[in-house]
Amino acid sequence: MAATAANGEMPYRVLGNTGERVSAIGLGGWHLGFKKLDEQLSIRIIRTAVDRGINFLDNSWDYNDGAS
């Protein structure tokens, strides 16, 4: 069941039978651990995403040998 966003708000969907509301837009984390990417920029990207309502972040220990 998709939720409709109004007034520029983040759309959310219910995750399976958990009842948890997950943002329809996620932030991938693969690029956040690049050695050439400044750590402060990575932090700013994540904080901006969370501040705008994103609560689905895709991360894995396998991304950049755990740096992401």
C-alpha cells in the first residue's frame, strides 16, 4: 500500500506486516566509504537525508571493505 505525499513531504510505505513506515526513497551507502570522499561530506549527506524524512539507508559491510 503506497502512501501519498502532500506538500513536498516524504512518502512512506508500510514494511510488510511489521507496521513500520519506511520512506519510499532510500539512500544508498555504497559510495559513502570511498577514500576520495571526505568523511564530513558523507556525514552531511546522511544527515540531510534523515532531516528530509529518509529512514531507509542501504548499507553493507561489503561496501568498501566496511568503510561505508
